[in-house]
Amino acid sequence: MALVRLIYTSKTNPAFAGNALEQILESSRVNNSKQFITGCLFFNKNFIIQYLEGGAVQVNQLYNRIVQDKRHTDIRLMDYAWIDKRLFAGWSMGFAADTTATRKIFVNYAETDSFNPLNLPVDAAIHLLRDLKDFAGAHQTGQS
């Protein structure tokens, strides 16, 4: 089976509140592991960037469900490509929160430390997510 990666960004719907993020992460971790989808999500109160990898059919089906999810607005497909190897192997859905420490990582790829993935080039987004993965792994958070 050939692997693909899909990266998208979105704005959070103003109704995105309460435990919506926890619900997304919990259901992602359960459902993604069944479909052999791995990836990472970075979120702040305004934006989401998510990297998904796995079989093309499974990733495409998941993305079609995400596009229909009313918790997102302005969903933009940033990248879709065939890959040789998973970047997030072992992570059914890794997560990095918007913190002072992660903003220090984000500023390496943007003009400010204010997270807005809509303006990131694809290569910068991949490097950012890889750096966030490394940060989360070093701090034993975000993995599942």
C-alpha cells in the first residue's frame, strides 16, 4: 500500500469551544489507529493545522469527513503528496498546544510568534510540525 500525506489548515468556528478539541483528539486517536492513519495537530483558539498520513483511500475519506465538520471554517488543502515513510509513525494523533514554548518554535517559521498557518509555505509547515513533534516527544506530551 502506498502512503500519502495530507496537510490542511482551517479556522476554528466561533462555536468551537469547551471540550471540542478533546473530543476531536479522542475520536481521532481511536478511529485513526483502526485505519492506520497517523499524524499531528496543532491548534490555537483561531487556527488548526493538521498533518495526516496513511493509505490514500483512508486519508481521503478522513479529509472528506473533516471538510464536512462544522467546527472548521475556511479549510484549505495545503499539501497532498505520496510519501516513502511516515513522519508520525506511532502517533494516531499527536498534539501540540499553543504555549509560550511552542510559540518559540513557531517564530522560526513566521514573521511573529502569533500562530497563523494560512500564510505558511508547505515546506515550512512540514518543518514546523516535525519540530513540534520533536518538542512534544522530548516533553512526553502529545503522543498517542
